[in-house]
Amino acid sequence: MGINSFAGVNNTSRRPLLVGWGGVAVLVAVSLLAVAASLWKVLVIGWVAFAAMAVGAALGTRANATDPYRLVWGYGLSSGAMVASASMFLVPQAIGIGGSAGAPQVGGIGVALGLVAGYSAHVLGHRLTHLEVGIDLTTAQIAAHALSAGVIIGLVYGSIPALGLLLGLSIVSHKGPAGYAAARRLVRDERSTTTLLLPAAGVGITAIPSAAVSLPDVAWLNAIVFGFAAGIFLHVAMDFLPHCEAGSEIDEVCSFREGSHELLDRLRTHAVASTVLGGAVVAVAWAAIAL
């Protein structure tokens, strides 16, 4: 999976190479910080996120056409895993820490704030379509998402190092299908997919430094932070649910094929099955570890 895997179509500019491999260089640099500070879990999560999106982007670049079944199952498994992980590991932490401060509702406030913040960022982010940001919009949006998610992951693991890897790996599981879908869009627009190496590295770039920052030992503040993290990741999970409706990304893929309406209808069953399975895998993995 070398440079040619991400080359894209009809691209002669050096900017995609500089953006993509520049992100990789920064990730390598902050990884040295993680080793020095023994931030092993965050280091693993950052590099798994990178590998998942890089592989997804490479597959999307090489594919002759977008496979709707692959897209639905990728999104469904990932979003189901994210819903289960946020609900099982972050929400109880937020409510429990708030309860120790005498008000478990504080954690719930954090969850609400995270959901609203995620929704607001998603909706207002579309205003970027009217701006010239120096790189293609697809890469800019995914990079912003990855960098902000990395900050939250780092704060969560920095505050409670005892958290297992299952949470972090589930949270970044959507990077694979996201990279695949983004690469397909860039190829259709005849743009280089090498820039996707930047958002692939984004989680690790911000998660490692933020994990080195210790939050003040204030129960209500930590409850809000964990609730906010849960709300953000629940929003992301719902955003990645495979929507098999008219005008959705899945519908756009199906429109390139004959019998698109019937195909979209069949995919609804796959969407539900993949999402349920993704959540079940996390629950079973947790039970196996706990027992």
C-alpha cells in the first residue's frame, strides 16, 4: 500500500503529497511523546485509527465502483459498536462521577451538551462549502472531525487510564468505512486521495498530547467532560448509521445501478442487521473480558 495506492486520478500537484505525508510525519513525532510518557493505550488507538482509514482509503481508491453492501455493512458494524461503547463505558462514568458529587444529572447535562455540539458542528460545517480552505472539502471536514475526536479520546484516557482498549478501538472503528467512502468521492471528482492520510493520522495527532493533560480533580467538571464525550460519540455513531433513504449517501451509490429502488429496499435489512451485530460484538467482548 504505497504512495500509488493513494494517488487518485489526474493529479499533478505536490500539495496532496505534502498534506498527507505531513500528517503522517506529525503522527510519528507525537508517537515519540507517547512512548516517553508511557501513553500506550492512546498510542495504539491512534495508530489503529490511522491504519483503518488508510486501508479503507486504499480500497476505495482501487475499487472500480462503490459497493453499497460493503458500505452499509462497514457503516453499520462501526456505528453499532460506537453506540454500544459510548453507552456502556462513557455514560456510566459520567453519571457515576456526577453521583459522587451529589448530582448524577450533571453527567446527563454533559451528554446533552455533547449531542447538541455534535449536531451543531455537523450542520454549521456545511457552510465550509462556500470557503476556500486550501485542500479539498472532503479531506478538510474529515480532518476536523478526526482532530476534535482525538482531543476527546485523549482527555478521557488521560483522566481514567484504567479504561480498556475496547472503548477506543470501537470509537475509531468507523475510520475504515469513512476512508473508503471518502476515497470513492475523491476519485469520482478526479482528486488525489493521498490527502486522506492527514485525517487518518488526525486522531493520534491530538489524542496523544491531550492525554498528557490532567483534568482538575473536580467531580462535576469530570462528569460533564465524560458526558460530553459520550454525547459527541453517540452523535457520530448516529451520523454514521447507514441511512437507506432517498437522498442519502447509500441512495447515491445505488442510483448508479439498475433497479436502484429495489436494491435500496433490500439494503435496509442489511443496515439493521449490521448495526445490531456491531453493538452485540462490543457487548460480548466486554462480557468475555469482565468474566
